[in-house]
Amino acid sequence: MSAKKIEIRWLWAGLLIILLCYIDVYVWLYANKDQQTARYRSTSLPSDFKYNFPQDTEEFNFQTPRGGLLNAILFKVPKAKGVVCFWKGNGGTLANWGHMAPTFLQSGYDVLITDYRQHGKSKGPLSLANFYSDAQTVYDTLKHRYREADIVICGYSLGGRVAAHLASANRPKFTLLIDPASAGGDFSDRFTDLLYYPFPSVNGFVFPTEEDVQKAPSPVVVISTDNPNSTAHKLKAYLDSSDWFVALPGSTHETILTHTQTTQLIKKLLASP
């Protein structure tokens, strides 16, 4: 057998090995798709846990589709101008996220903060569809208590992803997205989806936030760090003339939520008629 034929055989053998490895990795990733939910679990709290906040509060438990039970707290002020539907970041529970409430209460707005499934007292299976449908259930409940024109949607980090989708299908006063991102970012998720296209996605949590902000019928405000490669910064290209983008120099994902300029901007936005 000639050396050329041997080379061709080795080439085909190598290509076959690569193809088999490609298929094996895809099958493994697809089979373990549901295990990605570990990224979105947090600390559990007993169902009889008592929250201790100095503000006037009301605790809710929302029954949601596909076996969801969401625990939430409504922080209240006298003669509220409206309500902020706040979606927290990944991790933690209402026991610590409740301390965000004064940021909105001081502007005369009630604020509802909700624990996602498998956070705090909330229960049920995690999925992208459940994140979205749960948020809609909570929002629909608020509409029975407040005029939709008096509802502000706000989300930070993972909550920004949820808030953006909620904004795409509703008409709140406006939506505030504070450095929206999914846990760990989703660059690797999108890369693997592209790598295995057109096979079904191996990722269960690719948030279509760019599309969501474009669909939002009400104004969207994005507060980002000055990192041009961040998810939030890239949203600037998808906003229209009624929206607003603000980059805060020197801020980080960890500090932006309580950054002085963020607090001032929230106060300014909530003061607008």
C-alpha cells in the first residue's frame, strides 16, 4: 500500500474519531441539561421562618404554574404612589434582599421582593420557562392592587434578565435593569449552542434579553458598569429613543446596585410623573 493511501486512511480515521467525540460530548451535555439548575439554587428557609423588618410589610405566597410556590414580601408606605416589582440577583433570600426596600420606599413607592423557586421559602422545579411564567403571575397579581401605569419593574443581575422579559409582555410605567446578567454569564452557553447548531440546545438557561428590550412597549433604563464587553453594556445597541442607558465608571457588578449614582438615579426616576 502506498504511503499516500495510508495517509488518507489515517486522515479518515482521525476525522471519525473527532466526529465520535463531538457526538459523545453533545449527548453528554444534552443528557445533563437539567443539572444546570444548580447554578440557580440558593439557601432554603423553613416555611415557618419569621422575617424581621422595621417597615410595614405583608407576606405573600403565590401559587404559580407547573408546581411553583413563591414567597414574597410587600414593603409598604402610606399613600404609595405606586409599586416597584423588584427581581433580585441570584443567591441569598428575602431575609437579606429585603434590606433593598428603603431604596424605593424613600421615594414613596411600595416594593414587592420575591424569592425565586428553591430560594428561601419558595419551592418548585427550576427552568427558564418557570422563571418567566412565575414573574408574570406575580405581576398579574400586582395589577389587581395597583394601576399598571403605577407599576415599575426593576431587576438586578439575574433579576435584570427576568425583569426584561416581563417588560417585553407588559406595559409598566418603566423598567429599570441594573447590570442584568445570568449566573456566571452566558457566553459559554451561547458558544456551545452555536457549536452544535442546528441540533437542539444543550443549555436550559440562555436568556434572550436583547430581544426582550427591543419588544418592551414601555421605556427601559439600563444601568451598566463601564465594561464594554458586559451583557448590560451591549444592550445599549438594542435600545430606542424612548429608552435610557447609563454607564457608571468605576462601578463593578458587585457594587453597582448600591452605588451612589444608582441610588440617585432611582430617586430621580421615581420622582418623575
